[in-house]
Amino acid sequence: MNDIFRIRWKNKEAKNWVDLLDTQFFAEEVTGCEIAHRVKSPRGDICRQKCTLQVNGDIATLTYPAFDDWYEGTTKIIFSDNTRQSIKSVLWANPDEAFLNLKPVFQRVTNWGAEEEVARLIRLGKIASRPNQALFRATLREAYGSKCAVTGCSTPEVLEAAHVRIEEGVDFNGLKNGILLRADIHALFDAGLITLTEDGMRIQVRHELLSDPTYRFLDGKPVLQPSHGGPARENIMDHRRRFCF
């Protein structure tokens, strides 16, 4: 279970996006380090955003390039002291402009993994009650021969129907938006630690975030292609964009 700094942006333009920054990012001084940290959208989706991190004394800056709906600019975090265990203030600057205090709400959250696990269980409960979810799962099991598309696992109790593209309030339950995965592989996929290559033929791993040697076998792992051809490319690209692959 890891601690995070949670920063919720309340200004009109930010629309309540939340930065989720692992405290380990600030454990030591760094210059020009490229990272990808979690962010939570106003609708609750978790994705990852790339930036360049610099940590010096009691100040850290995260510089973001222009990317889809994400604003280009720099976040400056001023910590209470050089140990960087608590935040004093958070500022924002657009390119070539001065830093402003947009008055975001920030806090340190302990055991964030436990908090997310509760959220995950709640989410699974909601998924189970979705209209047509049972049919979606059954259809995918048939299409993939009741085997995980990545590991080949055939234990029914751990096989789950994963959505590739997700939008608030809409279920895309067609075969072209689903893939049958073992529960732990599904969790990695939903968290953006792995994705499909653009052609859907192999697994791609985000090595800087998934360092557990248990899952080293996944990188480049072929993906089972069912008779219907697997997830559509546009849905795969949506997943890749959502998690900054």
C-alpha cells in the first residue's frame, strides 16, 4: 500500500480533475525525469499523464506537454520542508506565464491502495448489475473458447469480460469492444499497466510502472485472436490514448 499526494483542481477550466502523485516520486532530488502519474477524471476514470519532473529542495515542478484534453503548462509543488513529506502550496503556470495560485485542494492519502481496492470492489458490484453484462460475458467466453486471451487460463472462476473502450453512462458490449482475461490480467489492463498493441496482436507493458518480475512474461505476449477478429482498432486506440501509451 503506497501513500499519494492528491491534488484536486477546482478552477473552472480544470473541471475537478485530480492529480494522484505517488510520494515516491519526490523521495530524492531529480532533474528532467520523465514520469507518468495517475489522474482521475471528473467522471471517476483513472488514466495516466506524462510529464517531466524536477525536484530540488522543498520544490518540485511537473511540466506537461500539450496532449489531447490536457492543458500544457507546469505545476509547482511547494513542500513544508526539504523532506517533502507534506505540501504547503500548489501553483500552476501556463507556458511563458507567471505561476498562479488556483487554490486547488490537496492532501496526503495514506494506504491509497487500500482505498482503491474498496473502490474496485464497489465498481465490480456496479458492473455485475449492468444491463446485458451477463450476456456480454457469456458471448466473450464462447468467442474465446473459455480461455484467457493472454494466458490461456481456462478456470471459469477467474475469467472476466474486459471492456476496451469505456465512456461514462454507456456500455459498449459488442464483441469488438471486449476481451476475455484472467482476473489479475484484467486488473492490470483496467489500471493501464498493460495494453494491446495497435494491431491487437500482442501485449505491451508499461515497464516504469509494472516492474514486478511475476508479469515480465507479458511484454510482447501474443493475444488469442478469436473468429470475430478481436477488439476493433479504434477501441484499442482509445485504451492506448486513455493511458498514454
